Amino acid sequence: MLRYIARRLLLLIPVILGVTLITFTMLYFTPGDPARLTLGEQAGAEQLEQFREIHGLNDGYVVRFVNYIKNAVFHQDLGLSYRNRQPVFAEVASRFPTTLKLAGLGVLVAISIGIPVGIISATKQYSLFDSVSMIFALIGVSMPNFWQGMLMILFFSVYLKWLPSSGFNTFQQMILPALTIGTSTAAVITRMTRSSMLEVIRQDYIRTARAKGQKESKIITRHALGNAMIPIVTVIGLQFGYLLGGAVLTESIFGIPGVGRLMVDAIKQKDYPVVQGGVLFIAVTFSVVNLFIDILYAYLDPRIRSQYK
Amino acid sequence: MTKKPLLEIKNLHVHYITNEGTVQAINDLNLELYPGETLGLVGETGAGKTTTALAMMRLVPNPPGKIVSGEVLYKGKNLVEMKEADLRKIRGNQISMIFQDPMTSLNPIMTVGDQIREGIMLHQKVDKATATKRAMDMLEVVGIPMERYDEYPHQFSGGMKQRVVIAISLSCNPEILIADEPTTALDVTIQAQVLQLMENLKVEFDTSMLMITHDLGVVAKVCDHVAIMYAGTVIEHAQKHKLYRTPKHPYTIGLFESIPNVHETTERLKPIIGLMPDPTDLPTGCTFHPRCPHAMDICKVEFPEVTHLSDEHWVRCHLYPADKEVE
């Protein structure tokens, strides 16, 4: 198992290199002059030249890429922000915990709604509960979360005045963003839990458990849920990655200083090092989450576990 | 008819209600299982053998399955109308079941030992350590070293898994063991081993057994009595030797004639002409009449009642006058 984890961690290196190469290349070919955009129309030729010199913009594509990788690997230096000359690493790192917390809370909300509702829906297939929750799940996946966020602000902050509409420091401030970001994930998890459970409860070993005289509730928790867990866990992992990268809108609506907002602002101003750094952080986190999910598979299913030995 | 049956099925009807129509899986089925005996339930694929077995434990999947009418009497108690909680005390404890496919009937994420122990903990008032000990003993009983208690089903072969299933079903020393084609999914050498094991354990545990099979060879080897099923009902029920020597129902006769004799050279096999009827659209009267060489006018209209030909031998066929006319 340890060898497997070590191997997977080593595999992260090419993944990160690949992500860096792709974002770097795409940003390189984006039209527009960062020097001009940052310094403004009034800047003289000398100033522009100086800016390009500092940020290494005069070098060729290959040289710039190699330098970027070299600095990143040996000095943990992801370059300086064009806008405020601050190190990118520190800037992204300072905002990263907020994004992580938002995505984490969102997933937590989604799991605590999605799994129980999915289980009940599956065990009472075609019941009223099942129909109603499937309708809500459909609404949940189809509703854009920025729109839902605004509706919630209107209702809970403006109309009821129960919860604050922006910020992300106190518990009250976290409720609305977490619900907003968790809704579509909750819907996806509900649907996956339901279909996975429906498949498992038709299996022969569930009948065996019934024939033993086991209680229906125990059959669900002890025999069915564990077997239904793999696809559910997969979806949770993917959704978590999606929330990490896709929190931009939620962060903008609720005025949360996270990586998403930082990146959107950076894209607008062609602040390439910041965009690059943000993408890298998200990619690494996503890979680590997926590694964790794969390890979880082994914990959940002895058949997978025996392959890792 | 001096002995009282341990389990008796009376006029059982089970339907599967689907969008394409109602499948009449079990139609007016009667069956008796006496203490200590092994009853073979024989029939073609689709005759309703497995549904009968599931109905005996009220495990017919619902929906789509439904026990429409009839009784399953275990020691005089009707299992069809029993409360779920009371029924759970019987399942796995007094009546237990071995399923057809050992590859899928064990939970893949639970150790085999725990799966045996689960039943013991449910029905016997023992602590965990004692239950574990008993589960280990059961493994040894079915010929698996108890060191393998903590292994998972995927680490076992098909025959070994079926041994585990047998261990589960016998762990609470049941009075009735229902074996639904326990050897069909196994290869021939393993079949013989598993059958031998079941025969030995049946005697050791003093259990009555319902052996469901389509293999007349298995019946000849292990059963005392035989019930022949056709289109959801038992059409002949007899002591094994009587049935093999003097089959009465035209279907039973046809079944035996279709087996080639090893002592003669057979040019052609002798099948029963025709196919099993579509269970969504059963023929009127006797369900066998379209294939029956002796079909009479009455067969098309009226389903024959039970005729007792002798002690422990009854048949449902118009060729044999009904009980009351004999008496």
C-alpha cells in the first residue's frame, strides 16, 4: 500500500509538469502585451522595456518556460505579479485556505444531504419521497449557482435579514456560500447514491442477507451501502475538484477573497504569473484529492486492496 | 398419511406484475415436506422452482412479485401472513437457503467468517467471541480451514464459496434447508463433492431438505421424495423409487423417456414435443394439455385436482379419477 502511494505521488510530477506546460503555452499565445496593459497607455518605451526586462518577457518561449520551471523547483518561486510586484506563491498561498474551506464546506453540505436522501430514495423507489427528491435533484443540477446565490442573498440577507451577504470569516458568513456551492454537488451525489444503491440492493448477496434473517435497516447499512460506495466516492472526489476550480462565481457573489477571484482578476489584467500559479495550486490539490479517493477505494473494497499488495 | 408434514404449501399462487403483463409464476401449487426427508423439486427452467423456494421464505422480490393467495404452513403457522419481525426469526434459523450461484451470493466486501457469524449472532444469544468460535467451527465442518476466516469471497474458488454458503445456511442448525440448484453453477467434479458434503451434513444436522434441481441424476442420488413441477404447479409427487419405476403423469413419463438409456444404442433422443407455455398466457384447463399425447376434452376446460394414487403418491391429471370418486 505504501509503495502504491509513493508511486502515485511520483506520478504527480508529470501531471504537474503537464498542467504547467499547457497553461504556460496557452498564456504565451494569448494576444495582448502585459507590459502595456499593466503600465497603461501613458507609459513610455523605456518603462515598457524595463518591465519586460524584469519579468523576462524578452526571452523566447523555451527559455521562459525552462526558467519558470527552474525557479519553481529550486526556489519555490512562481514569479512576481505584474500588477503589484508581489511574489505569486505567497499571494496564492494566502488565499488558498479560504477556497479550500469553501469547497470543503460545500462538499460537506452535499454529502450530508446527498447520501441520506439517495439511500432513502433507493430503498423506497417510486415512492412520493423518491419522486420529490428526484425533482429537487434535477432542479439542483440545472440551477446555475450564481443565480441561486443571488436568490439566497435576496431572501436570507435582504428580506429576512438573517444572514450576512458577504465575507467569509464568521460561521454565519459561511452558511450561504457553502449552501450555494454545495447544492449542485448535493444533487449529483443524491442521484449517484440512488442509482448505485438500486443496483446493489438487487444483488444476490442482499438476498442472502435477507435469507439469514437480517433486519432491513442493517441490510442497507451493513451490506448495501459499503458496496454502493465506490461510485459515490468517485463522484465526491470529482465534484470536490470542480468546486475548487469553479468557486469563482460564488466567491465573486459573496465577496470572498479566494483563489478563484484572484485568478479572474488576474485574467482580466493579463497578470499571467498569478493565473499560472492559481491553476497550479488547483491542479495539485485536485490530484491529491484523487489520490486520496483511490486510497479510499482500497479501504472500501478488499478486491481492490489485494491488487495493491 | 400418518406423519404430519413439517412444511406444507397449499394452493399457492405467485404472480409477477410487469408492464408487459402478469406473469403467473406459481399456479395452485401444493407441496409437502416431511421431517427428515429430502424432497426433490424437479422442473424445466422457468417452471417456477426458484419462485417456489423464495415464496417459502417470503423472499419473492416485491415489486414485481406478489404472493396472490395460498398458504405456506410451517408447523401449522402460515408464513404468508406472518409479521415481518416474526418471520425474520425463522429465516436463517429454522428455514435456511442455499442459492444457485455461489459467485454472487456472498457479500464481496465482508470476510467469509463475518458472513457466517452474522447469522449466528442474529439467532443465538451468544457473545461475539463464542459466535466467532462457532463460525470457525462451521468453516471446518464444510471442509475449509478456519485460518481462512478473515479472507474475502474473491479469494475463494466457486466450490469453496458454495461451501461457505452451506456453512452460513447450516450455522443455526435449521430444520429445513432449501437448496436452489446448489450445484448447477459448479463444474462436475466439484458438484459431486458438494452434493456429498450436503448429504453428509443433512444427516449430521438432522435437517429436512428441499432440493431444487433440473437434474434427475442429482435427484436419484440424494432425494427420498420427488415433486415434478410444470408451469408453476406440482403435477406429480411421489416417493423416489415409485416415481422412477411407475411414473403416472404424461409429463413425468415424457421426462424419463427423454433420458437416453446407456445400455441401448439410441439413434435419436426422445424429447417432449412442444415448449413450456408462456407464463403470461397459460393454456386453459390443464396447462400441459397442448403437449399431452393423452389429452381429452376435459383437459382443455378444467384444471385437474389432486388424485392420491397410493400413500405418498399423488398426481394432477384427468387420466386418473379424482380422490372422491375413488373413495
